[in-house]
Amino acid sequence: LQKRQLNAPAPRRRGVSVVVRAEGGINPEIRKNEDKVVDSVVVSELSKPLTAYCRCWRSGAFPLCDGSHAKHNKATGDNVGPLLVKK
Amino acid sequence: LQKRQLNAPAPRRRGVSVVVRAEGGINPEIRKNEDKVVDSVVVSELSKPLTAYCRCWRSGAFPLCDGSHAKHNKATGDNVGPLLVKK
Ligand code: FES
Ligand code: FES
């Protein structure tokens, strides 16, 4: 066996690929400049009889639900959905 | 190089470990018997001036927030928090 040169990169192992991901986070994009994303609903200000609020962290209209949970559930096998607030 | 026997296991590559996880789901445990977890709040039935609803899917009191988002955020670097419903 030949000794590797100092600082030479390790030899590629063929057929082995490793993907490293941050595990466990559930919000990939929304307001990542905030330490904790908290929203408030003042019920006296609600205009519609029913308003859906997002719990999947994939809505383009966050904190409202825009239906994006369906795509997320289909892609991942998850089962999340919104919180419905009813006047 | 010796040929491997038919059906013999592949040789172990030392120093390489690969963890395979289901990627992208955000709800590990809550009501996994339901296709889609949707909850309703009827605001006229709220007793307290402020009620916090969970959006981290880690609460032991789901759909209410029990503060478990703090542990989740600390463990993962995430920044999720509840929806506050105010009478
Ligand atoms: S879009 Fe997130 S719960 Fe509907
Ligand atoms: S426990 Fe889930 S948001 Fe607080």
C-alpha cells in the first residue's frame, strides 16, 4: 500500500454517497430572521366566518393557510393541516 | 481480486456510516391515524382572553401549545412558535 501524500484528499469511495441535512427543523424558510415566529389573531377583527391558519410552515400566505399542506403531505407522507378559527 | 460468492453480503466499508431517514415530515406522532390533522376553534367558546395554539407538532396538549416549541427550537436550531388567539 502506498502512503498518501500529506494534505492529499482522501480517495473517493465509489458507490457511497452521504447526504448530510440539518435534522428535525420544521420551518425551512419563514421569517428566519426571527428567534421565534409567533402570530396573533384578534378575533374581534376577523372578517370572515372561517379563517384557516397554517401549521405546516409551507404557506405562501403565512400565517394564513393557502393549501400548501396538501403538497407537503403528498411529498413526505405527512398528515398536517390547518387550524380553523370560526366566528 | 477474489470474486464474491453469489448472495454473499457486500463487504463492510470501514469508517462509512449512512443514516437514512424519511425526509421532510414535520409531525412525528400526533394523530397519525388521521389523513390530515385539522382542528377548529370556535371563538365564542373561548374562555380565556388569550389561547396559544401549537404549530410545532410537539405539544403534549395539541392542538394547544404547551411550550414544547422551546425544546424543539433549541434541539434543532428552528424558530417556530404558536398562534395566539385573542378575544
Ligand atoms: S398551507 Fe400550511 S396548513 Fe395549510
Ligand atoms: S408547543 Fe408547539 S408551538 Fe408551542
